[in-house]
Amino acid sequence: MLGGPGSGKGTQCAKLVADRGYAHLSAGDLLRDEVASGSALGQECAQIMKDGKLVPPEVIIRLLREAMERAVAAAPASALPVNILIDGFPRALDQAALFERGIMAPELVLFFDCPEEEMEARLLKRGETSGRADDNADTIRKRFRTFVEQSVPVVDEYHRKGKAAKISATAPPDEVYVKVLEAIDARAAKAAAAKPARGGRKAAAGAGKEEAVTATVAAANGGGVPALATA
Ligand code: AP5
């Protein structure tokens, strides 16, 4: 899930988790957990986030890999392979390249398109109660700049690869969600048409439409580190 700050990524992820049971990993939440842990790394991340910049790719990829491993380890055998929805990643081309090289390629990249004025209004409103150090006018402007300079090229790249779906995010959340489901189901139909004979564990798990989400992780054969595979 990609989109500018306040475009509604987290809101739509929550709906998908409730509806379809995906494992949800939020890059921002993983970083905020690291900050809350009080570690030296967390302190470095806190400053970067306050400046509206991106933490180094190896940091966020390590946190994501570990969270993916935990999600797979926690899933009962009947729920494998696990469909993982990643919120706020990859936000830069180097992150995308590293993740694809070291872990896997996404099945689908959803991009929430929302004007800055709308996103700013949402974040300032949320900032009244969120307690987030980056929900203030100054940091919000910096986050927008980072998004335009570093994340928009990622969306363009996945469009070029035919893997991105752009969704207007200005309507109320339930209306946006209808478009989210349409995009996921269209991708699933396309994937199913391209691989009609595939069976095995995915079919047994009844993955169906859910296969289309960003990543599908297959459990390793007895090892601690999961084998990662595209759907
Ligand atoms: P992150 O936590 O991901 O923040 P963000 O991308 O700025 O996104 P937000 O969580 O603020 O907004 P959202 O799009 O999820 O919208 P939400 O649903 O919450 O990242 C924070 C920081 O961590 C980054 O700046 C960076 O420093 C670092 N970081 C994160 N990922 C990284 C990565 N991959 N690499 C390196 N660094 C990384 O909604 C916002 C508000 O709008 C809510 O109040 C909601 O109720 C409301 N709302 C939502 N949808 C609608 C709607 N349709 N209509 C009206 N209101 C709506």
C-alpha cells in the first residue's frame, strides 16, 4: 500500500484485515515500535521520522523481514501460505530493489491518490489527538516532499511493470474500499488466468482472491527462516 501521508493507507489496511484476514505489516508502526523500545536505533529513527525523511533501507527491510517471519510462525498450518499486506513500503526505489532481490516481488501495489490539501487537513485533524511527533504542519510538509521525491518514482516504476493500481482516495473510506477490493480482485483474476493449472498448498488453503495481495509467504520446511515465494 502506497500513498502520500494521510492518504488513508492505514484506514484501508484495517478494513482488509477485518474483511479478508490478511496479515498486516505497517512500516511506520514497526518503526514507532522500535522508537518506543528506547534502543539506540530507535532514537536515530525518531529523529529521521521527525524530519519527515526515510530511515535507511536496510533498517526497514530488516524490521519487515523479522515481522514477516513472525507472521508466518504465528499462523496455523491451515492458514498457510500467509497473505501479507505491507503498508508504507517500498517508499524508495532502492528499497524496492533490495526487497525484490532479497525477499520477494509484490503481487500488487495499491497507490492512493489524494491531493496534498486533503491529506494535510486529515493529518492536522488527526494530530489533535494522535500524539504522533510527525503530525505537525512543519513535518507534514517535509513528509510530502519526501513522498514526491522518493515514493512517486516507485509508483511509476510499478505502473510501468503493470503491477500498480491507482485509486482515488478522496471519497469517504467505505467508497475508497470498494475500489480497493475491485483492484485486488481484478489482479487475482488476472493471476488465476495466467496460472490456471496451479494447485498445491495455495489451492488447499483456499487462498482464492486473497492471493493477489502484496506478498504471499510460504513457510519453510522446518527451518527458522521462511522460504519466501511469490504467489
Ligand atoms: P507512516 O506511519 O507510514 O506514515 P505516513 O505514510 O505518513 O502515513 P500515515 O500513517 O500518516 O497516513 P495513512 O496514509 O496511513 O492514512 P490514515 O489511514 O492513517 O510513516 C511514518 C514515518 O516513518 C515516515 O515519514 C518515515 O519517516 C518512516 N517510514 C515509514 N515507512 C518507511 C519506509 N518504507 N522506509 C523508510 N522510512 C519509513 O489516515 C489519516 C487520517 O485520515 C486518519 O485520521 C483517518 O481517519 C483519515 N482518513 C483516512 N481515510 C479517509 C477518507 N477516505 N476520508 C476522510 N478521512 C480519511
